[in-house]
Amino acid sequence: RFICIYPAYLNNKKTIAEGRRIPIDKAVENPTSTEIQDVCAAVGFNVLLEKNKLYPREWNRDMQYRGRVRIQLKQDDGNPCLPQFPTRKSVMLYAAETIPKLKTRTQKMGGSDQSLQQGEGGKKGKGKKKK
């Protein structure tokens, strides 16, 4: 009894018609399938990542939008694997709440500003050397 979660379900850039399944104020900006996998595996779910699967409503074929996470929500007898997550929606809301707190997300935010500044400085230096 595995459920599928595509990144589009949690993406705040998407409309409901494009596949978002949670409220926009709780959704995350461009989540990836690996981030969803990390969050769900950390809480104790049995998780399977399928990298080459693509959400049918997704028009963009980039690798960033690919992937599907399969999560074992219920056991064979029908009882939830984790009592705090009885439904697929509870899992999606938890993932959307936790993904922004991931180290990869916080480092990207801080690191991008520094890399931009370093890149600009490098370009100026190269220009002077060419002259």
C-alpha cells in the first residue's frame, strides 16, 4: 500500500489545475523529489524514489521537475505505518512544512548571494586583465 507524491503536489508556483494539492500558503517553492524523499525517510516512512517518472500534467521535461516518491502509508492489514500520518494529505502537509528547514535549502539561500558577489568581482577582474 504505497502512495505516490509528485513534487507538483507541493509546489506553490503551480495552480490547482496544474496539480497542486495543498493550500498555496503551505506549499513550497519548487520542491524536488529527493527533498521529499529525505523528509519522509527522516520521519520513519518506508520510501522509494523513482527518478525518471514524470507527473502527467507537467509540461516541463527538465530533470528538476522529474521524480516521484512512493511512500508506504499503510500496512497490509490497513493500519497506518505511523499513527501521526493517517492520510496522504497529512504526509504532504508535513513534507511541505519541513522542506524549507532542510540544510540544503538554507545553505542554498546563503550561498547564492556570496557566489553572485564573487562572480561579479571575477568578471571585473577578467575585464581589466584583457585590457
